[in-house]
Amino acid sequence: MSLSSLPSVSTARSTASLATDAAASPPRAERFGRALLGSLLPLFLLALWALAAQQGWIGRDLLPSPGDVWRTTEALVLSGALFHHLGATLARMLAGFLIGAAAASLLGALAGSSRLVHACLDPLIQGLRSVPSIAWVPLFVLWFGIFEASKIALIAAGVFFPVYLNLASALARTDPRWDELAAVCERGRLTRFLLIALPASLPAYITGLRSGLGLGWMFVAAAELMGASQGLGFLLTDGEQTGRPETVLAAIVIFALCGRASDRVLAALAARLVWRG
Amino acid sequence: MAEAIAVRELVMNFGDRAALGPVSFTLAVGSITALVGRSGAGKTTLLRCLAGLLAPSRGEVKTPGRQGRPRIGYVFQDARLLPWLSVAGNVAFGLAHLPRAKRREAVARALAQVGLSGWAHARPGELSGGMAQRVAIARALARAPDLLLLDEPFSALDAFTRRHLQEELRLLLSRVRLTVVFITHDLDEAIALADRLLVMAGPPGRIVADLSVSETGGALLKRQVLALLEGGEEEALHAATLRLVAAQAG
């Protein structure tokens, strides 16, 4: 009897495929239901905000109406100012993210794959991690000046730690059973690293990148708040100093949209790259 | 018959604890040997020493007529497939020594041997437990090993699938002439697949009986091995072995 004639075998693929597909993308109705559920609270808060502004429960100099914020955003778009500031923020964010993620990937890969490097490197990095990243600002300003380089360095520092920690710990925790498999298949260290450790660590690495991206957005705002002549953070300080809360709120909303959109891009990339067991 | 593997005075200690040996035996080319015995009898330690996964404290595993270590095909208790590789990629994982074209041929041949030709591009997550274990067997077979080692390969499967895989493996091993050592706790499986049983007891693990499986003596052999395994004392084991050998001779 051939095993391929077993009923469990002949049905397994279709069942498993369905399960995998279902996990990858839920049915359209379910996705719509989730989106609807997730938008209920924001819509309620928006309505409450509009009502509070209309009824004058809070002064317009403190909390402008959603309409005011919309009109301010529209004006920023029409004048081209929004793209100017958004472009400056995105350029800093991209540079800081790439530098921080690249450094963390390199050091995380080294520390995760060599006990010696881990023993030498990890205590220092764990120590540095305990320093609040904002505390680096004076030093970065001294080292890199008050312009772009110090801001990018701060963003890179924010991105670095979650990426490093996730990658190094995932590599170090690679299932030793894979090493046994590699040994009986006479695979060398490099192949083990490339074909086993790296793909096994990919889900944790992507999680680290997404956490790093989130922190990157926090730090780009912090860096621009501390002193910038352009960028969304500049819009925040400009709005505060000129008494225009609608500009502050418009910048916050744009920050939120950018953070969400960039995370979705990374999540979509991860969905393509990361294996499913 | 030509020797495929010669094990001489193999001893394995973990720190101060003696886990195995000394054990000595030879394996004839094309022989199928089952290691049976209670848990802790050193079966897995012996198999891992044969595979080179453990460096023995003393003794050696030699491959007469071949330089260096034997090429091993190893099937673990779990299928141990790499979930990020396709079925074909998993089978090819042990074929780094072959050029690409030959690797492709070996993968196709091995998948055909286990009846999974149509599944080359599937991912391990799409396979049932039995299919995954067949891919693991294909991965081991594709290496054209000098020694095929199987560590309770079907223990994680349900009884129905296990029986079918045992039968499939029996047919497969009758078609390919490989030297095989496998561990099992299932005496029916051992008698159905093997032509020789090494009965182990321990710790430290040692071989207390070396029995050939005759065409007709399965039921008797099973009773005798059970008697061996249920006996506790060395003398009882020895006496049971003698009875068994006498029964086989008779």
C-alpha cells in the first residue's frame, strides 16, 4: 500500500492550505467587521471633541474644533508647507532608522551568533540601554552640532536597542535541535547561520524593527522639538509658541498617520518575508 | 558478509555518570538492526555516537573500506523540517556535497521513494505528521548514506499512521540496500522491520542479547525479548538470553 493513498494524506494539504490562508488573510466580512469595531471609539471621541468645541466646554484657544484642524491641514497642504515639513521629518526618520537598524543588525548578529562576542559586547549595550535616550541629546549636540547629524544620531539610538535585543536574543535562542540536524547533514557554521539561525530569528527581528520604528517616530518628534527650523516637530513648537493649537493638533494627527502607515508597510513586508510554521 | 560499520569498545560518560558501554558489534552491509530496551538503556546515546552527534569517551566507530566517518542519514523522533524551506529544500538540506543538477535528481528520487513527488514545493506547515516524517526519511535517504539511523521515527504519530509508515518503510528498505539501525519501543515494529535485534539494558547501557530475527520466530522472539526486558537482575537476563538462543537454535 502506498502512503499517498491514505485519506489523511490526501486531505491534509487542502486543510492545511486553508488554515494557512485563513491565518494570512481573514475573510473580507471579518476584516470589515474588525475595522468597523476599531473605528467606533475614535469616531465617538471625534464626535465628543466636535461637541465640546461647539458647546464651548473648552476654550477654542486650547481645543479648536475638528473643522479648524481640518482647515489648517488643508491650508498647510495648499501652501506646500506640509510637504516641506513632512519631507524633512521623513528624511531624518529614514536616515536615523537605517543607521540604527543597520548598526543593531550587525552587532545583534555578531552577539547572537558568538558567545565570545556576546560576553564582550552585551553587558556594555545592556548598560547603555538603561540610559534614557533623551539623556544623549547634550552629548550628541556637542559631538555632531545642532543641525541634522545630532537629530539623526538620536533617532538611530532610539531604533538601535529594540532591534539589537530582539535579533541577538533570537539568534542565541535558536533551537539546538537544528544544530543536530545541521551536524548530521554535515553543514558548516556559515550555512547553519544563513539557513537556520537567520530565518529562525526573522520573526523576532521584524518585531524588533517594528518596535524600533515606533521608537524612531518618538525620537524624531523629540529631536525636532528640541530645535529645528523644519519638520513636523517644528510645526508643534511653532504652533505652541504662536498660540495656534490647531497647528499642533494637525501635526499630531500627521505624526500618527505617518507612524501607522510606516508600521503597516513594515508589517506587509514582514508578511511576505516571514515563514509560517 | 562485508562489514559496513565496526563498533569497538564504545564507552560514553557524561561527567562522572557512565551512560554507555563498553559495547562492541559489527553491522553487515545491508543489515537492518533494531535497538530495543527500556528507557535509560543507552539506545539513543549509542545511536548518537554512531551519528557523530556525541564524541565517545572511549572506543571508536569505524567504517571498513572507507576513509573518515561514514555518511549518515538520520531520522529524528520529530520530523525536524525547517519550516522556512519547501519540502524539496528540506530534502536538499543534506546534499551540500552534490552539484546542483545531481542534488535536484537526488531530491526527486528520494521524494518519489516516499510517495511525495507532488509535494516538492509545499511548505512543512502544510503537511500532516505522517507526511512530515516521510519527508524526514526522504532527506536521510537522499544522502545515499553508508548508515541510516532512525530514532523512534514513528513514535510521535497515531497508531493508524504509524502502522502504515512501518509497512511503507519495510517495503522501502527491501528495495534499497542500506545498512540501517533504528530504535524502537515497539517489538512488533522491531520484528517486522529488522533482521537483527540488539537488546540493551542499563544504565550504563550495554548489549545483553544479539538476536537474529528468523522468518517464523516472531512471536517466540517477542516473548523472549519481553522476558529479557522484564527481568531485573543480570543473571536473569543472562539466563533468558541463553534460553532464547537455545530456542532459536532448536
